[in-house]
Amino acid sequence: QALAAAISDNDGSINWQFVVSCARDAYNARFKPEQMNIFKQQNFMKGSSSTVLLVEQDAKNDHLIRLTAVGDSCCFAMRPDGVILKAFPISSEVDFAKDPYLVTCTDEGIRCLFDEQYKDLFWKTEMWDFSALKGCRLICATDAVSRWIEQNRANPSQIAGLVNFALRKKRKTEYSRRIQWLREHDGMPTDDSTVAVLSV
């Protein structure tokens, strides 16, 4: 939440080092370590971590979409029939077996995030052309849903069906029930299952 708030408060071109530092400070301000027991203090010192997935219209070419990511939250370009045309930053189910690089709120984690030696391991960027995606929906999803989508590329109607649940008027209850069913019967991991749908 702190990271999302820092991004939304940023005006113009994003200075990621500033945004991450603001998110770290906002997160730390929510807690009082001196009032914690030793076990909670140890967990607090390890810090919190998050993925990043940002989809924005390019400032110089308004027909282009700029995608920025850290971690394994993904953006998919999906046709109405559920066929996936593009995926970012992960486009293979195998890659979800690897531990993702994440944004963390520790000083060491932030240092690595922007260190010239390591930053290419963390930050992924890509440009998509609007003209090649007309009629598509952009599906932005956390790792559990993203992995399930990759597993079901051969069954596009399944993917379209899940997206339609997310778009219904009673989506809070119907989407949640669908996610629970997929966890119990279709191999979706029990983890955060957030989805945002954008029309192109």
C-alpha cells in the first residue's frame, strides 16, 4: 500500500529511487519496534517486500504502452476470446518456479535495487504498441493468477471466463468464489489473487 501510494503521489516522470524511499519511510512509520516483542522485532528488521507492475502511456509516443516491473506480477494482452497475445515480464510457466526479485523496504534491499551491478536483475521494461492490441484487454495480475493464466494458455475460454468474473457487478463475491474453486480444483496457488482489467 505504501509503495502504491508513493507512485500515485508522484507527478510526471517517476523517480523510482525517491518513490521506493518514500514507501519505505511510510511503511516504517506505521510501526513502533520498541513496543514489539523480540520475535516481532526480528520480523520487522527483515522488512516487507513487494512486486511492482506499472502500465502507463508513453509520454513521447501516445500510441505506445510502457510497462515496468519488479517481480512476478504480470500484464497480459488478451483477446476477447481469451487468447493471450503478449505477456510481461514473465511469459513461461517455468519461470514462476524461480524466486522473484522484489522491492524491499530495508536499506540493503534498496541499495541493491538501484546498484548498477544488480539493477538489471530487478527492473524489467518493455514497450507495447496500441495498434497491435486493438480490441484487447490488458490483464494485470499478481503471481498466483499470472501463473494460472500461463498454465491455461491452451484453454483460452477458461482465461476469458475468469476475467468475466472479475468484471461482473457482484465481482467481489463472484470472483472470490471462482478463485476459491480454482484453488481447490484447478491448481491455482493459495496466494494473493488480485486482478485489474484495462480495455485497449
